[in-house]
Amino acid sequence: MLASIKEFFRVISELRYIIPMVRYKWPELDSNASLAHSFQNTVDEYGEKDFLYFEDEVWTYSKTNELQMFSQIS
């Protein structure tokens, strides 16, 4: 009996973590909340700035975006 009362209060204390997850509202599909939209906004703002450094190559935001778009077409 005591164990079930303890378990009840343990579950009740977990509600503070569960309730926010249940109330979370996912972004709409056409909203600008996706990673792709965020990256596109960054490309628009910082297009010619360096984005990736690998060995002796440097890619800008624009070049990375162009290569990503090209890979979707192929």
C-alpha cells in the first residue's frame, strides 16, 4: 500500500515534465520555422561570407546553398 502511494506521488511529480510536452504546438508546414528556411535566410544575409573550412577549401554560404540545391535536382 505504501509503495503504491509513493508511486502515485512520483507520477504526479513527473507531470511538470509531461504537461509542457503535451501542450507543445508544432510549427505549420508552411511556416519559416524549418532548418531549411533558417539556412536560406542566413544565405540571403551572409551569402558571400565563409561558411565551411575543410583542408584547403573554403565554401561560402551561397556556394553551399547552390550545391545543396543541385544535389536535390540530381
